[in-house]
Amino acid sequence: MPRVITPLLDRLTPRRLLQASIAVALLTIALKTAAWWLTGSVGLLSDALESLVNLAGASFGLLMVTIAARPADAEHPYGHHKAEYFSSGFEGVLIIAAAAGIVWAAVGRLLQPQPLEQLGLGLWLSVISSVFNGGLAWVMLRASRAHRSVALEGDARHLFTDVWTSVGVVLGIGLVAITGWLWLDPVLAILVALNILREGLHLIKDAAQGLMDEALDPELQSGIERVLAGFAQGQPLVRFDHVTTRKAGQRRFADLHMHLPAAWPLGRAAALRGEVEQALMQAVPGLRASIQLLPTGVEALAVKESEETLQ
């Protein structure tokens, strides 16, 4: 079933939301840096470093979304939609680099513990920044699903990771204040680093799968199969096979063969193909379907050669 884009989400385009993400990242960097400067907590320092990664990721994501929106040209006849995957992969690399920096700082503090200061004000600044990040991440994630934006989804997921990181840091520093165990602060920073490292690896994996022409999700493929099955039942002499799918950023692609009786006029065959294409596009938003017409009992030469090569 097509996903309905509400008027609000329609106005909140990936470009506008990534611009908002840059502004929020600048604000949270200022708040979290102030929190670290006041307290001296390496946990809050790790939180501030992750916000710096948010800024770099959102900036690069905005660039890639701008490129992805460019129309197809002679050098890129299928468009520039895959540019968004570079954004997701780049943000994953930045997250891994930030995790390494956090571990380096935490190990040094673990070997040489230092007392924390002005915890109350520092923690409040961290909480305020988390509220901004959480609200923006929630809106961005919903908009990413509506607009099918990989760059927007990657930035939203990273912001959610930042929120949970901040929650963990605040709770950990609170325990330090209660127990006086200074080693909790660097240990907590290392746990934060491991958590964002996992998210970075996940983003890189998703980007790699997209660049390698990953097939559509099973739910969308089932929708394509239902449409084709409906036409095959309504036209007993019609058969579909060799259905392949892939996705590239916001666009989805499907290639298939439609077998028709050789005696059918070209006009009738073309009309039926148009109906099938229209039904597929309604079932899967953003789909571009390429349907090759073949007489019943005839296979495409390219498909035969491909199958023989694989054998």
C-alpha cells in the first residue's frame, strides 16, 4: 500500500531537515562543550565529540541530498540517487573515528582519575541538548520513511544514538556524584564509544548494500508479485518471469519479462504493458518498471547467455 505523505512531512523535505540538523548540532556542541568545561567529565567530552560528528555528518548529508536531487543527464542517465549512500557511509566512518578518540581520552582519564566539578549545571546543559536532539531525530525519522531518504534516516538514527549516549552519561555522572567512584566516568565513556562504534558499522553496512544494488525489501517485492499475479489471472495467456529489483536512494527499480501470444497486435501488447507499469508504480511508490515484451515460449537471449555463464 502506498505510504501517504502528510502535508507537514511534505514541507519538511530532507534538505530542510538536514539544514535544521546542522543548526541543532551547532547548538548542542556549544551546550555540551560548556558542560564538559564546567565539570571536567570525560564522559561529557565524549558526548560533545559525538555532536561534532553530527555536525559533519549533517553537512555532508546536505551536500549529498542536493546532488541526489539533480535530474538525470547524459553522464548519469539513471539519475544521482545513489549519492545519499555516500552520506550514510561517510557518517559511519566519522562515528568510528569519534569512538576511537573517546576511547583514547577515556583510557588516559582511567589511568589518572580527576575529580568532577559543577555537576549540577553541567548535567542540565547536557539534558537540554538531548531534548533538542531527540525532538529533531523523531521528526527526521518519520520524514525519512515518507521521503525514502537514506541520508535523512542515517542522520536521524545517529541523533537517536546521541540521545541515548547523553542519557547514559548523565546517569553515570550522577552515580559518580553519589558514590565518589571516579573510575566510573572513563568506564562510562568507553561504553559510549562501543555503542556509537556499533552504530557506525551499521551505517557503513547499509551504505555498502545500497551501492551494490540491494534488492527491494520483502514487503515491497510481495506487493510487486501480487500485482503481477492479478494481471496473470485476469489474462490467462499472459505470463511474467525474470523479475529483478533494486533500490538507489529514493528510487526503486524493477525489471521483468512479460510473455504474450505472438498473434497479439503491438498496440494491444503496449496497452497492457502500460497498465501493468501503472499498477506497479501505484503499489510501490518511486518505482521505475522496465518491462520487456516477449512472445509466449520465447526467452530473451541475454537471459539464456547469463544462465549458461552461471552454470
